[in-house]
Amino acid sequence: MSDLLKKAKTVRVNAHAPYSNFKVGAAVRSVDGNDFVGCNVENAAYPEGLCAEAGAIAAMIAAGDRQVKEICIVADSTQLITPCGGCRQKLAEFSETDTVVLVANLSGQSLQRTVGELLPDSFNPDRLGPL
Ligand code: THU
């Protein structure tokens, strides 16, 4: 198992998911070679919950890195999960189309995709043209 996947598994334990009982962990490796983790953080006001991927991406940005090289996402699910639509968009902001997305469960199953496969023809910063 890659060390990034291990980090996603480890942080998943800290998720705050009392409403869904569905804990998720994410670990991002930036192109600068730094790793950042996040877990889902739910809220009694349900729509205010935060996905694990969003937390990991926010940690990367707060630390000053700007580009995702790879992201691993782990949940305890029989069917492998993939990032929600909002997180695909958040990833596209800081990724290339060939950025690797690895999803896994606790049984050892995994699936690898790219950001371009998960969100083809995305609306991304390039679409805005020169600012
Ligand atoms: N969730 C994530 O954190 N990442 C995903 O990729 C899918 C869903 C969270 C949101 C919510 O806290 C719980 O999982 C159930 O949807």
C-alpha cells in the first residue's frame, strides 16, 4: 500500500460523521512533494458538512502549495466511492487532467482514475483566459 493511502486511512479515523456514519479520509500529495490530509467534518446543519477531499485541498493551499499531483480517498464501503461533483470541481482547480485519483476501501479494493476522467471538459482556470 502506498504511504499516501496509509495517510488517508489514518486520518479517516478522525472524521466527524455522526449523521451519516460514513467516515472518509483523503490525502493529497502536491507536485512540490508535500502531503496533506483531510477528513469529512459533518454538522448538525447538514449542508454545512465538509468532504474529506475539500479539507485536504484546503490544507495544501493554506500551506502554500498550489498543485495536486495525486490524491487518495478512503472509505469503509463495499462499493468504492468517488469524489462528489463539488470535490471534482475543487480538484480541477488545482490539478491537471492527468492528475491521479486513487479511491480505496478498507477491504483492499481500489480504483485509479484521472481528474480528466472524473470531470471531462471541466470549467477550470484556463477557461477564464488571461486575467
Ligand atoms: N464524503 C466525502 O467526504 N468524500 C466523498 O468523496 C464522498 C462523500 C462525505 C460527505 C458526508 O460527510 C459523508 O461522506 C456521506 O456522504
